[in-house]
Amino acid sequence: MENIFDDERTYVLGDQELEIIGDREKLAQWRYKKTGPAYYRLGRKIVYRGSDLNSWVEQQRVEPPGFVFTDQNSSNLNATSRGRRPIALGSANSERANHGL
């Protein structure tokens, strides 16, 4: 995967680019729990290096065994990734909902 963050740049809380991995509160939780990307504490300021962020992002990659992404299954991705079966229009489930069952 191409780097999300610029390796040569430093990022501080409030930088909009950090929102891709979590909001200010989520980053604070990770620091408290000693998880999340590596950071520097300079007094009260928190600083993240772009190279540390990219390294952490790469470690978060999850590749399900045997899953091959195709256009055909992309429409069902949201339902199946949560372990649910996609419901087709006109199925028994939608008919029951229309009849108040």
C-alpha cells in the first residue's frame, strides 16, 4: 500500500490528516492504554512522525484468509463483513416487515 502519511513530516494533534486513523479522543485513549501509533511527548504537546504513523497503519492490515475482493461481492461487503447475510428485496424478511410480523 502506498503511504498514507508523509514520512518526512511531523503531525500534531489537531492536524486534519490524523482524523483518518482516529479523532483526538481516540488517539488520547490509545496513548493512555499504550496502544496506537508511536508518539513523542514534548511538554504537553503530542507529536507523531509520519514514518511511525505509516508503520502503525501497515501493522493494522487484516487480510481474511481465502477472501478475494471482486466487483461482484463488493455490494455485499458491508453486510457480510459483520457476519450478516445480505437481504434481497422481496425476500421473506422484507415481506414479514411489511405485514407487521
